[in-house]
Amino acid sequence: MTSFAAYQNEIYLQGLGGAVPPFTTDPNALEQSARDRLGPGPFWYVAGGAGSGATVKANRAAFERVQIVPRMLTNATERHLGVSVLGTELPAPVMLAPVGVQSILHPDGELATARAAAELGVPMVLSTASSHTIEEVAEASGDGPRWFQLYWPNDPDVCASLLERARKAGYTALVVTLDTWTLAWRPHDLDQAYLPFLRGVGTAIPFSDPVFRAGLQKSPEEDLPMAILRWVQLFTGTDKSWDQLAFLREHWDGPIVLKGIQHADDARKAVEFGMDGVVVSNHGGRQVDGAVGSLDALPSIVEAVGEQVDVLFDSGIRTGADIVKALALGAKAVMVGRPFAYGLAHGGQVGVRHVLRSLLADFDLTLGLSGHRSPAELGPDALRFS
């Protein structure tokens, strides 16, 4: 049994020799610390939201309206945090959300993240917008669990090729992002005129794909602007429909999860069309300004489909208490995005590992101190709503 809480003791004991953590363990200070290390383009690409930033704020406000009600004398000294999600055994109900273009934060990018995730046994969801190829990240993951996130290209042959590569590389579940078929109005990125893809960053997966390359007159290495133009045509500007999910099922034989679900009716449609799970997510507030906070959307979706498919949660997770709240409201596991990205900016693999160990320790301790021995014991009765 893994004791993630032991990281706390490790830090205190190392302090006896004068050592302190490589950077802050305070989630509220982590973002500013990352800002101090990054240029405005990379920082705001991660930190920024759509429009006025109202949805980013709504995600955090939703957590602040929910309070944990601790229980005493529950024999919570020893805890078991493990869960099984769609055939993947997790040491804790935490996954790394798909975050693209990680090389803007650290030269090793997704390779560093994959190595840190594998060290802890935490699944990494690899973004289609990776700075490294599917195969390179799979190698960096070693024996670690891994899922693949699909930005659904408009060319069916390219799509089938990406899925086949992911399957061969050992990715076991497919996460299909539905809410980013075109970019939202993002003022922080626009003010810097900063979009990494137009510089050929975050395009390693399509640019290395044989079917994508076959559609070019010259390779991306020979003619980058034309490769980028084809990327834009294939990956942006076209919404899909429910009946097109049959194509994905035809070309992927593992679990399929739809990410970006915010309405119970869409969750029911996901079940109707044979999907295996949903991720309650608003893309961290990066797509629709003024949208509902993701945690506010979670209960109705769990009520609608929670007994039929696995419901995962994303958008706004910062602390162990946040994880407890999302699980108590019915999520099977959560995905964490910005915090590990900030860790990557601080120190590559070491930075991601520190942030993950801190978050997992915080969750482990909060779970026990609130009177629970496992995620399965959490329910709405553990919370109070203000």
C-alpha cells in the first residue's frame, strides 16, 4: 500500500539537514512562482482563459462553495487510495490531464512529464498537441499507465493512423476532446500574438504521421509553412456530430471517454452512443467564457449516467481537498492540468514529480483527517454546501 502522505515526513526530515523542497508546496503560490520563471507567452498560454476569464474564476468559486465536514474516530490511520478506472489500475484517483505543447515550459516537455507520472504510477493522458511523438512519449513512460487524447482531425485517414499508432504504442484508453474544435477568444494569447502551433511547436504527432506526411508535397522539415497550413485545415474549424462517434469505435478497440461534457443530456447521449466514460470539463475555462463551473455541473451528470459509465472530473483541481470534494460528488477520478504544468516549468521531471507528490500527499492526509479510509467511502454526506 502506497502512503503518499509520507512525503510530508520526508520533507520535514530533510529539513533537519538544511534541505527544503525545490519550490513551493503551496498551490496558491505555485502559479506566481511559475510566472516568475516563464515569459509572458508560455505563461499565459497555460494560465489564461477565454474572454474575461469568468469560467476560470467559476471553476474555483464552485470549489469554495463546497465545504468538507470532517468525522472523528473512524479508524482512518491506514488508507487505501487505489481505484480502477476503465481497466486502468490507479494508485490514487488522480490522472494527468492532456496538456499540449509542453516544450514551451521545459525543453523535455512531455517526456519529463511521462517519466514523472510513471515513477508514481499515475496515468498520463498524452495530448495530440504534444511536442514529442506518440512513440517517444510511450518510451519515456516505460511501464507506466497511459491514455491518449484525440483532437479529432477532419481527415478520416489521418485520424485512423493516429489511433493505430497510439494503440501500438500501448495507450489503453482514448479521451476525445469535444470542446476545442476551434480556439476560443483568448485575450492573453492574442495580446502576445502567441500561438505555438504556427511556429511548428506542438505538432510533433501529426508531423511524424505517415498519412499526414503523404498529403504534403514536401515534408515539414523541407516546407514548414505548408505543413502548418495543412495542420490548421485538419485540426481546427470543424465541429463533429454524435453519429460520427461510430468511426472512432470502429478504429479503437479500447475504452472511449468523451471530454468536455457539462450537460446531463450530453452525458446521456454519450451512453446512448456506446461511450465508456465522460470527463466533466470546461477545458479549465479556456473555451467558453461565462460557462458553468465544472464542479457545479458534476452532480447532475453523475445522477444521469454515473451508474452506467465512469464519470471523471477536470477543471479547477488545485488541492487535496478539491479532490475529496469532486470524489464526494461522484467523480471516479480527477484530472490535474495547470499544477503539474507549473511544476514542469520549475524543474522538468523533478518539478512534475514534486507537484504530484505534494498533491497526492495533501489528498491522502485530507482524506484521512476528514474521517475516510478510501475514496469509496466518500459521498455527498461528507460535504456541506454554502
